[in-house]
Amino acid sequence: MSIFDRLAPFIQDFIYQNNWEELRGIQVAACDIIFDSDDDLLLSSGTASGKTEAAFLPVLTELYFKPTASVGVMYVSPLKALINDQFKRLELLLIESHIPVCKWHGDASEIKKNELLKNPQGILQITPESLESLLTNKRGACLKLFSDLRFIIIDEVHYFMRDARGIQLLCLLERLQELCGVIPRRIGLSATLGDVSLAKAWLNTGTNHRVSAPQTNEGKKRVRLYVERFVDYSDKRDLEERDGSGNVVNAVSGSIGKREHYEYLFNATLDKKTILFTNSREETELVIANLKEIALSKKAPDVYRVHHGNVSALLRESAEDEMKSEYEKIVTGATVTLELGIDIGSLDQVVQIGAPLNVSSFAQRLGRSGRREQIPQLLFTFVESLPINSDDILGPINWEFLRTIAIIELYTKDHWLEPIPPYKHAYNLLYHQTMSYLKSNGELSAAALAQAILGLGCFKDIPQEDYKELLFHLLHIGQLEKSERGGLLIGREGEKIVNSHKFLSVFLTPEYLLVKDENRTIGTVDKVYPVGVRFALAGMTWETVEVNVKSKVIFVKKTPGISVVDWDVDFEVELHTILVQKIRSILQKTEKYPYLSGRCQERLQQMRYIAVNSCFLSNLVTPLSDSKYAVFPWVGTRQLLTLHYALLQRGIKNKLTWITCVFLTVKFAGTTKQLEQIILEILNSNPDLDSLPLPEKVQVKGKYNEFIPLDLLRKQFVEDYLDFEGLKEGCKAAQSII
């Protein structure tokens, strides 16, 4: 019997009605595993390859032929927007099935939620935060909701694996298993996975299930890549308008390079459905504002939209709907919000301004184009300011440009993605799950609480002594209290935390102010813009007309022109050793990259010439001045930071100049040889990382860190972020003499 013949009749009808010619390889493989084994399933393939259908076709068939006594399938997504998108697709598929599907998140219908609680069945679509709320506040209802849960589908597995929300989700799934006495099969979906074995180990955390990850031969996919650069300099003669007597009558702000860049983007995106990715919300707003101005001056239609986390959900969904239209040639400026798999139909291209954050981000962004048999097409643009008469030999090196080439090469030729960083000592999540478990279960003895929490797979590396220290600290600061029977309860201070709606999330969010144009919500900002001040949001310029500080609302009116906006934090990124060493390799080689424009080829040649003549490719230490040196161990951010602290321990001042720096800048009164010898001694030593001169309050950033003892936060930083062995191995790989 063929796989098609084994599918439920309503699915067969759906396939006929939608003119599918055949099931894709990944769909056949998924059906084989779901129908003929008890394995968990990991599906990893490109965007629009049919992963979602590969998961749901066999799972819905199982539900059709073997109805459940409760919710049968729980679909977990990191985004409400992704749930809403999948909901529409599932509704069409399930019309003739009599299998209901229910959205469960903050914006979903309370009526539908209550109906599900009374008569639990079918499919539940949910975010980790909403699942946290269910387990914490509706423990009894969960018993009925999930008593016969058969499958858990986790979308965007790669995202969860790299984020604190992934730890939260795994803890919740284990708690659900313990509460309901069921261990559902898990299905993970991802477009970008590096080491599949790591993803398999993540997916079955807390279960004894075997994980199957079928590899389907999708064939080599062609991609179109092109990189262009612009030089940013100012020439007042080009920026000033003069009358017949030569008097300045209008001075235009800006620079020639930036204006040339915006004109290029306007022409490159003209009549092409495009996502235009940047690495910050500020840049997204600025680029779209300038494209709107150019379109206005050329009397072209306004097809420009903005999509990031501070734009209101209504405006984001409107942009998504417009992009889904086959006939609308919308250009949407976006950050990470459009990296994930929201269906926006076929794109003509993706544009990336500046370097992608890392290889994984590049893979996600490239995957947004090339849907439905199209060839993925990605255009990179750079605007750079060249230092004039710089005394620093490294000044003319554009590391962001080099990083872009390295990322392209690693993904397209080496098929490499960053491995998952360790989260073995996530004490902030340990606090969160402790408080959540106590709120859900009520009073517990310390021993019972420790058994429940430390028994979760995500906390297996945390020793009992650390947990004991955390509990004592929480008692001391009022987060917990002891009952007369000696059990642990949530304390008065803890009640303030767990009873807030913000408790459900484990990611840091600033205090935002709502921006409203009369009664229409535009989005949010993290600063008060006083009356009369203009700022950009959602691709438009606004002027503040009133501020309600108490309600945290800024009332605005739309105004013409270009303005700016800034948020305190936009992105953090770290570089992996393999990426850094690929940058070095690019500078060492003479290879030409066909996707580079002529101007980019020339720029690369300039940097190669500087690199060879300054000798920093082969020397561990390169002098920059009489007492200033650059140290190039060619290792990633974590390893470079380890060397930074090791040098400080020996009294040698040094720093990482910027967040994606690939070298240390060192102040040292001795010679190059002396500094090199000190570094070699460090590499040959066996240092105690706990003794390094770390800042007093050093920590890996995380929500709820304020409730964690400082020594535990320091331990987490040392054990989860510093990497001395990686430093040594990286230096060896870079052929440093040790």
C-alpha cells in the first residue's frame, strides 16, 4: 500500500483538490516513521520544502483513525504570528475532518479557549509562555486537556535550541509528562540545523525515545548572490543648493555614499517583492524612510513597509497579508521577525544591508527567497566610511565585509552552521521553574522540590549544593518562605513576581511606551519623546502631541519628512572560531569570489595587500605603535574573551574594541617578543578560570538574574561562556607556536 493510500480520506481529497502531483520525499519519509515506528521525528530541510505538511499529514491521519480522549496534538511555536499563519493553513486542511484546531495565546479568542477546556480534542497551537500559564495556573485543567496527548510538534527547533525559551519549553514538556502520565512523541521542524545529533539530543530531552532524522535528497540548490559596496563621504558642493549669485539657499543633510546607496536600493527593489533585512530596528526605519522619500520624488507608488518587534501586531499582519498577494510588489524592511517561517508567499529576492549576524542567520534569510521552485536570490549592500590618513594599520580593514564573505563561503561551500552554545548552568531559568512549580503545586519540602526541579533534563548538570544555595538565598530575600511545617512556599516578594503577567516569559523586555495616532496603535518605543519631538516608527515620521506618563502612552500625529529613532538594545552576536579562521583564510588566499562586484573585488585586494604587508596573518602579536599591539589568536568571541581576562590577570591592559572584534588591542611597555612569550605561557598553562579578574558583577545576561547569588552568576559565566580549551585548540588550528 502506498503512503498516499494510507492517509486519511479527507487528506487524500485535499491533495486532489489542490492539484498536488506527488508527495515530496520528506513527506513520504515522515509518514514512514510516524506510521511504522514509535520514534520521535526531526525534520530539517529548506524553507517551503513541505516540512509542516510532512508533520501534520501522518499525525492527522493517526488522529482520524484513532481518535483521542483529549487534545491529541500540541503544536508549539515561538511566535503568535506563526501560530496564526499555521492556523489558517490547518483550517483549510481540516474542513472535512471533524478535527478541531484551537489557537491558545494572548490574542486568541477566550470563547474558543473555554470551549476547548470543556471539551478537549483535536489540535492545540500554543506558545511556551501560554503553556507556562496553563501549567502554572490551570494545573487541574491540564489533566483533562492532555490526558491522551499523542504528539508534540515543535516548530523552529533551531530557534528554541539557541534561546532561553528552549530551556523553558523542555522543562514544561517534562512537567507535563509528569503531571499527566503520558510521554507524547515529539516532532521537531527546522530549516537550519548544523549538527543533527545535537538537535536530536535536544528534542528527546526528558524522554527515552529514539529520534529519527530522515535525510532526503533534495538535490543541490542553486543560489544567486551579489555583494555591492558604497563609500560614505561628504562633499558640501553636492549637498548645497545655491542661487544665481552663489549663495547657499538649501543645505541637504547626508552624504553622497548613503544617497547613492538608497538610490541603488530603490532601483534594485523596483517592482520586486523583497524583504530588506538589516541588523537593527533603527536602520530598518531609516532605510525605509529614505526609500519612501525617493519614491515620492519620482512619483512612484508607496510599496514600503516595516516589520519588527516594536511595530504593532496589526500593522505587521497587514504587511504579511500584502506580501502574500501574488500581485503586490511590496518591499518590507525587517529584522529577525521575518527570519522565521511565516508564510509570505514567493519573493523575488532578499536584500541584506551589512553583514548577517552569523551563518545561521544568513541561512534563515536566504531561505526566505527561493520558495516554490524559484532560485534563492540574495543581494548584499555595504556603506563604509574609509579612514583618511589613519595611523592604525588595521583601520582600513573592513571586518564586517570580510565576515560576510566568510559566512557565504561557510554556508554555500562548507555547509557549516554554528553549533549550539552550552546552557548547562542557566540559574535564571532554575529560579523561574522553581517559582512556577511552587505556584502550580503549592507547598513542598525542600527535598521534594529539589527532586522535581533537578530531575528535569535541562538542569542535570547543576549540583545539589548550588540549588541549596539558591533556595537559601531566595528565603533570605523573601522570594520564598517556610511554612510552620517546614515546607517551602512562595514568599511575599515572590508573589509580586509570579502574579505578574511578565512572569510567564523568560526573555528580557524593556519597559515600552505605546505610540498611538488617535485610537490607532502604531507600535512601541523605549523612550519618552517630548511634545513637538519627531521620531520614526513603522516606516513613518511622527510628532508627539501629548504624553501620558502614567499610562505610558505617547499620542502622535503623522508628519512628512525623515526622522530617526533609537532603541537601547538591538542585537548581540558572538563569532565562532571557525568563522574567525575563515576570515583569516580569505585574507590569505588569492581566490576571487564571483558574487563580489568589481568595487568589492578591488576592496578585498586592498585589504589582502594590507594584511600581507602588516604580517598580522602569521604573527600572534602585531605592533600598532610604541606601546600598542594587536593580538590575533584567530579564535571566537568566547575564546578571545578568555585570553582577555588571562592577560588582565598578568597585569596587561587589553580590550575587545567592538562586539564582533577578531583581535585584542593591548597596551604593553615591552617588546613584541616579550608579549608573545607571555601569551604562549598562558596557552601552555592550566589556569583556574575562577581566579581570573572578572568584573565583580560579571554574568551572562538573563531575566531574573537579580534573584540569583552573585557567585552562582559568576560560575555560570565561567563555565558556560569562557572557553580556555577552545582558546588553545583554536590557536593550534591557526598554527600558532605553542
